[in-house]
Amino acid sequence: MVTYLNYKDIIDLGFNWCKCINVIKNTCFLLADNNYDQPIKPYLHFNNTSNRIIAMPAFVGGESACAGIKWIASFPDNVKNSKPRANSITILNSVNTGEPYCIINTSLISIIRTVAVSGLMIQSFLDRFDKCKVNIGIIGLGPIGQYHIKMVQEMFQDVINEINVFDLDNTKTVKTSGKINYCQKWEDVYNDSDILITCTVSTFRYIDIKPKSGSLHLNISLRDYKENMYEYFKETIIVDDWDEVCRKNTDIEMFSIKNGLKKSSTFSILEIVCEEKLKSFDDTKPIFFNPMGMAVFDIAMANYYYFLSIEMEKGLILE
């Protein structure tokens, strides 16, 4: 028997951001114990070179050990035709028999994973530097940007001073009960942000301004910062997986090619979460986090939603 979960099922199961962030945190500790397997992702390109389909296989150990693969297509031009940029499906397999037990339309879970990783980094940042009030800035109001807003409002409302956002499409708005300031320029968001989150699909790098002292930059879109920004971040660069993120024309790859950045000069998310390396950071230095997206996080999050679906009796049982 195989459980199938569609997009609506995930909506119905809801978003407990605290639990989702803990899924990522717990997975970090499993990685630190080497209780996982995660081959590097292959990219499939054809026709339009900006399009890609990526295979993301992984095994995650622990009490709820699981294995699986996410197959995710990213077609940036889809947004011009009112279609999602990214579409994905995930299959979970038993670690004992190899039998598939769940198939999930994971477009939404991919977003949840991305946002939960951000939430864990924000949590670590706020805990380390004991911030009382922060300004949060978000550049890009696609689905990932909008879900970041939902997450920070739920998780960090007590420390938020204001949320400032910018999108090239100035007609975009976010359905939320909290107050949001819509800015006319990305610079208006950037300059005053204690936590800046880039969620764009930009085809060119544009950020070239000195960051705010002691700010946290979550470079979710990976290709927004010009190479001169290396000088501001060179001591405090964090990645989820160096081998994954230092390729495919990311800002990290450009820093490596143009500025000589090496893996040994960066910190991993495991060092931040499991070894509390933020304690060694100068609190005046801006921090630059670059997550390419780890398959182990996707598989762990999909498995969390599978068990939630069993508990809440959601989904379709396939023979």
C-alpha cells in the first residue's frame, strides 16, 4: 500500500513552523553523526538552458529512518504564463525492504523545507546575538518570499520591529494579518535590514552595497550578490553543502572563481547548529548564508508529512 499526498493534502495538514524547523535541526544532528547518505545532485538540461530537472536522492537515519528521492523541475519562464516555476514529486522507500510507501506532490514541501532552514538560521542568529528587536527585509514576493513572511510572523513576532519587502512587480501583495511595508526600491529594504532574505529569480547580480553591521543575509536565491560583496562577508560565509553550492553560477562559485574563496574559509550549517560556531563570530560582522538545498532535508520533511498524514487520516491509499 502506498499513500499519495497532493498539494491540497499538504495545505490541509498545515504548517507548524516550530515542528518543521525542528525536523531540520534534528536532521543536522543526524548528519553530524554521519547517519545519512546524500549523493551529489545531477542536473538534467535540455532545450532552454535556463531550465533544469534535478534528482535529489538521500537516506536519513534515526528513529524514523527513511530513504527517497525528490525529482524537481525548475523552469523560470513558467511565471510568465502564470505557472509555478518549480514542480516536484518525492517518493519515500522503506529502509528495510526498499518498497515505496509514500508518493508526494512536494512543490509545497520544497518551499516548507527552504523556509524551515531559514527559520533555523534565524533562530541560531537571534539566540547567539541576543537581539531585542530586528528589521526583516525580503526581496522577491514569489511563493518562497511569501512563505518566509508567514514563518517569521509566526516564529519571531516578539522580536520583529518591522517587515519591509520589495518585488519588481509592485502589484504583488501578501495575505497576512501582520503589518508589511511595501518598498519602491530594493535598496530601501536592504539598507535597514538586520535580517535580509533574497527570494528572487534574478538573472543578474545587483546587490553591491555595504551591508548593515551585524546583519544576517539569507541568500536563498543564490545569485543576487555581486563579487565585490565578498570583502564584507569573507570571514562569515555559511553554506549548507560546499560541494553542492559551489557550482551552477552561484554567488559562492563566483566568490571562489573571482575572489579565491575556498571551502576551508567557510562554515557549514552543521557547524552552526551542532557546534554553535556563531559564538566565535564578531557581532559587528555581517553573516552570509547560502543554502543550495540538501536532499536529506527534503526527504526528512517529506517523511514528517507522511507520518502527519497517517495521524490526521489524509491522503489517498493506492494499491
